[in-house]
Amino acid sequence: GQEASDAPPMQVFKGLPVSPGIVIGTVLVADEEVHHVTRRSIPPAAVPEQLRRLDEAIATSVAEIKRVFERAQKEMGEETAGIFRFHIGMLQDPNLVRQIKSMIEKDLVTAEYATDQTLASLADRFRHAGDSVFATKVNDIDDLAHRLLTHLSGNQRRKLAHPDENTVIVARDLTPSQTAGFDRSKVLGFATDLGGMTSHTAIIAKALEIPAVVGCQTLLRNAYDGMPIIVDGDKGTVVLNPDEATLAEYRRFIEQRRLYRVSLEDVTKLPCITLDGVHIHVLGNIELPDEVTKVYRAGGEGIGLYRTEYLYLTTNVEPTEADHFKAYKRCVELAEGKKVVIRTVDLGADKYTQSREETPERNPFLGNRSIRYCLRSVPMFKRQLRAILRASALGPVAMMFPLITSIGELRQAKFILNDVMEDLDEEGLKFNPDIDVGMMMEVPSAAIQAESFAREVDFFSIGTNDLVQYTLAVDRINERVAHLYRPTHPAVIKLIRDVVRAARRHDTPVSCCGEAAGDLEYAMLLIGLGLRTLSVTSSVIPQLKRFIRSVTVQQCERVARQALTLDSDVQISTLLRDRARKIVPEAFDGRAAE
Ligand code: PEP
Ligand code: MG
């Protein structure tokens, strides 16, 4: 109910953002001038404080006038001193004091304003009484008003000289010396009614790196000492009495900025946890064993994709089992106890095989590539599998098959793997018989059938590079169709969603290791779709971690839900772009527009 709440309503003021940064604090008004008393409203709850201030100013004034009176008695004689007796009498006149107090209570204004108004109208009445005796009293009343206001504002000046923690100064305007004179350890921000982009308040606030908004026009008359206030020096917004939702939103902005101030170097050592406390595992993709170090230096938690075909591509001769083993061993050693996911060779298409074919394939990406190539070159495949298994005895190793398109293919690959295990057993060679065996999810047929695959593998790794190519029928390396290569295509997103759902239902771990996982906007979508492990090139790990540390899973989920309602890649790209900039503006230089 409205009547039950004493809290004044939230008010938003638009001004000019002259010094960047966001702060949440409490108002301290720096405008109590004896000669210019602004009408300022106070909340009902602030009435007692104003009454107390008034009593205090009256008491101080009475004590002061008594001292003046005593001196006047001695120096000027009883008659002249009588003027001051009149002053004391007025200040002790219960009617006058009651009048000022009832104005504070009824009109909800400051003690300064009630004093100024009450005494001014009293003076007016004397002035118009037409009696010369009364007319001289006008001066006395002005004198009294001046004294009371001096004490009231003196009390404010003392507060301004010793502000509380987290103070935001609100004023009509501030002189440069005022602005520079505040205790910087206590004053968080400035907000004024007057002023432009190049006003002195602006220049000095910027130099002091204190957030400031000027030109708020009507802020002062609504502000009151102790009111909660937000100064958004980035957007030029001032919020008085922010409600809980607004406070929460701004707290989040502030927290994000704090997190974003972490350098990319420091973030490498920090855990990759979202603002709402969910751990997102960021792993590295590597082509060569020595890159493990690079991944760790960038803050990766392990190796999510080791593309072993590079063994072939660097030497351009068929590697031996020993060559394979040497590379994997090095990898496992460098990984120092963290998991390495070794992918069996993904040769074919653009990689290696074409140049050796007598008749090049017409559609190499749809041809004898990857797992298909391996299943047709079993001795070669077995050499690699032996080496991977042997490496699994040295540390936590998982393996996965690329380009699986059908259950039959997967079973065939697993059958060969079992064969190799038996061989190693017979030979007495060590390996981990419980090694995790996973598959890449990078062909639509597999994604659509994810439920079935989930029953037969230990994990999925979504490869968006190929999933996009095969879903959209767009050659991933053909520049003529590059504009059609869109990871934000709704069909791709739906396939990813379905894979993640199937994986969840079967408790099958799922990660994403395509390039898109390293794109901040797309990563947000992936997290929203339920992915908790992303494997990316080492160079993007720090910024990806920093970004993830600035979002909540809830925000990502909302983005994903929205994305799933859209039916064009352009719309989804725009959505991701806008949302990411809105949620983590720091990641994109400057915050999103309203
Ligand atoms: C993918 O297809 O997304 C993937 C990670 O594998 P590659 O880029 O090696 O084909
Ligand atoms: Mg691939």
C-alpha cells in the first residue's frame, strides 16, 4: 500500500555525464547559503532531524545573543541592549517557533526554508503595518533570520568539511575550489543542477577521477541529506531513492567494472566463475604438444582438443607409433595432471590426403575424410590408437573421434579401439582401460541423433566449425560463400540445443571446441544453452575468462531463450551483439546505449 510506505519514491534525473564512473552513496547537500535559500523537499522521515537542527540553531543563537546582550549592557547601556532582549524574546516566542516547525512538518521542507519563509512573512507583516516602530522591527527580524540561517548553514558547512563515508555532493553549482576542496576519501561523486560539459565542476571532477553529472536542473530541490543516490557518470543519470531492483542493477554494473579492471594478465590466475557462481571450464585447443604451456599461461584449465593431424602436416610423412607416442607423452607431461583430450586424426578434405590422392575428390569435405579415412586405413588408425592408449597410462587422457555421422561408424571405431586394447593387454603394455571415449558433434546427422549417441560415448564435443558448414551447406574455407557461413543460424543453434539436452538427459558431459566458443557473444549463447565447458585457442582464453566472470548464467539463459524464438541469423546476431554490450559493456569499450 502506498500510505504505509514512508520511503520517498525513486526519481531519475537526466544530466550531462562529465566524469565517468558509477557510484552509490548518500546525498550531502552543499547549497545552504544564507542569501539564497532554495526550497527543498524532505521525506517525512527526515522531519525530526530538521526540527532538531532548528532547535539547535535557536539554542546556539540564543546563547550567542545573550553574550552580545551582556556586553552591550556594559558598553552601551541598558536601553540599547534592549534590542537584543527583543531578539531573545522572539526566539523564545513559542508561537514563532511553532510556526516554523509546523511549516517543516506540513510542507515537508528544510529548516532553512521554513525559517526563511516564516521570518520573511513576519517581516512583511511588520513592514506593511504602517507603524514606524514596527518598521524598525523589520531590521531586527532580518537580523535574526540571518543569524539563524548562518547557524543552520554553518552546521551544514561543518558536515561538508567532514563528510561521512560514501557521500555524494548535490548542489546547485560548485565552484572549482569547492569541488577540489572535498575530502576525496569520503566524497564519491558530484551531481549539480547547473553546469555544462566544460563547467569547472566537470573539469575538476574528471581530474580527480570522481564520477559527476551536471545540469540535472531539478535535482537539488528533491535531494535531501542522507538520501540514497546513484550517480552514473557514464550515462549522465542520477537516481534519488533508488528502488531495490535499480540498486541491484547498478551494484552489478559496479561489480562488473571492478572485475573488468582486472588485467588480462591477472585474469589468467583467477577462477572462471560466473557472477552467479557457476564454474565454466575454459580449456585450450592445441595443434602441437608444446602449446600446452601456452594454454596454461593463458589461464586454461586443460586441453579440450588436441588436433593430432598436425603430426602429419608438419612432417608430411606417415608418423610411426613411436612418433605419435612421443608427442602424446610430451603433451601429458606438460599438462601436469590436467586432462588432455586427444582427437584421432581428422585428415582429409583440406588436410594432407588430397595431395596424395591419384584422383582428387570432387567434394572433399563430403568425401573420404576424418574418421572415414581412418576406418579405411585401419593399420594407420591402430598405430595412433595404440599410442593414445599408451599415453593414457601416464596421466589423465581422454580420446575422441571426429566427424562421426552414424552409430555404425562409431561402433566400428570403438570396435577397433577394443581390438587395440586387447593387443596391448597381450603385449603387457600399460594403458587406462577405462579411458573416456567421446566423439565430436559436428555433423547434423549426429546432432539429430544425439540421444542414441549419448548412450554409447563418454562425452560429446561440439565442433561448430564443421557443424555450421554441414548444416548450412557452406564450405568453411570458400571465401565466395563466406558471408553465408553463419554460426548464428537458427538451425545451428537448435542443433546445439538438442545435443546439450540429450547430453543432460544421459549425464553425458558435453563441451564446445569450435571457433565460435571463443567469440564472447557466442560464448554467452553457448552458456545459455547449457554448455559449461568451452575449448578455445589459447590467445582468446584471457578475454573469454574475463567476460565469463562478468555475466550470470541467468543472463545467458535469457539470451539463449530469446535467440531460440528468432528465425534469422541476422536477428540472432543483432540480439547477441546488443545483449552482450548491454550486459558487459566493458568488454566492448563503453556501455550500450539505453
Ligand atoms: C570443429 O569442426 O568445430 C572443430 C573443432 O574441429 P576442426 O576445426 O579441427 O574441424
Ligand atoms: Mg571439425
